[in-house]
Amino acid sequence: MGKREEANQLADKIFQLFADKPYVDEMVVTIFDTFVRDKEGDSQPFLRLANSCQDHTTEIIQKLRRLGLDVEHVQLQAFYPKQTIIAVSVNELNKFGCPHCGYRSGAMPVSGGGSGVWQCGECGKTCCVLAEGVVKSTIGFNGEYPELQSHPRRGTPAHGRPDNKPDSGGEFFRSRGIGLDDCSCFVCGTKGHPMLHNIAAFVQCKEAGERVVTMIGQGAVLDYREYEPDRVQVKVGACDAHYANLEELDRLVSSGTISTNVVKMARDFSLTPSK
């Protein structure tokens, strides 16, 4: 039996072992093509358990050892460039934004046990976010577990992306390429299918997106979501007959901006040369 097949069978046994446990759906088994050998040089089964906050760690380790595994328990740490990690409540993060710059949007790549690692979408700095009632992080930052403190910007509301415009005119319009969506054609207005070709493009903010929708007119819709206020998109559709026009629009906005003239050129585009 090959090592990969042996590993796959071991993974199956692990899931079977925990099949009756409510937390089995949260378990992930990852196989690495590495070898662990004992002092005699023989390959040995080895499993590393990594977790940020796991109420059943002891139970899991005991059950895994029934399979004859050498289990190493590694408590998950979040490693970031050296900085003083600020821990704030999720409520204050929502009100006042990033503790460093006040920006309201970011990403949370690691969370668990009422704690989360939050990275600002503007300044890029990291902070720790604690659920209401949690006073100390369960996630380590370079070996430290920050405690809850008052938000450094308390009293100053969080801010989003500014309503800026390109110096050359028009609006910022960062296309994500051509896909499919429920929309209408920006050339002829057709809406005869559940899904049409479309461009989804990020715009600067909600207000800018509303201006872009007005600029394009038919076939354009604003995609704004309250839980993602700084990931605003405008979607522009096209039917099969005008797919080439949508491709032309996507080409014309490759610089990251859109204007009334660009929309007109895309609408008027034809693969058949005029006589």
C-alpha cells in the first residue's frame, strides 16, 4: 500500500471515529507528503492537531491515540509583524472602526472562542476583536494574549472609502471580468433569460455607484450590501447578441475608469464594419 493511500485510509478512520460527535463537521484532516521516523529509522504514523479554541481537545487526543497515533497538540497562534496588539470589543469596532485609522472594513482570517484577528482594509494593521463579555483573547499574538481595552478612537465614528473621482474625469470602475448574472442587456434592454452575460465592477462607494448606474442607464444595477459597505459593485448585463459590446466595454474600462463616452463607444461597437 502506498503512503498516500495509507494516509487517505487513516483520514477515513478518523472521521468514522468521531462520526457521533456534534463537532465532526468542523473537523479538517490535511495530508502532507512528509515522513516522521523513529530513532530506528522506521516511518511512523503521526498526526498534528492544531486549534485556536477547542473545548474537546482532551477528548479528541484520547480518541485519536486509540488508532495508534503519536499526537502532537499545537495551540494555534497568530503570527504578525511586531506591533502592540490592541484588543477591542466587536461593538466598538463596528462603531469606531480600525483602532489605528478608523476605517470600517477589514478581514478576519482567524477566529475562535469569542476572539478574532481583524486586519484593516485601509492601513493593513492588525487588532484583536473580542465578543461581548470576553475580556481576554483566546488567540495568541506572538505568544501574547491581549486583554480588552477601550477603543483608542472612541467618539470618532468609523469612516469608509472616500467619494473620490479620477483626475481625468468619469468614475472609478474596476472590472472583475465577464461572468453571468440575473440582469438585462445594456444595449437593447433584453431580459428574456434567467442569466445573462455581465460585468461586475467595484466602484469607489455607494454614491459613486449610483452615479455610474445613472451614467450607463439600462442594463446597469447597483449591488450594495450593508454588511460590506466598502465592497460596492455595479453590474452591467448583455444578451447573446450583444456579447461583443460587453467585451468591448470590459476592454475600454481596463484602465479602471468609466465615462459617458466609454459607455457610448461600447454600445455603438459592431463587429461588422460600417460601409
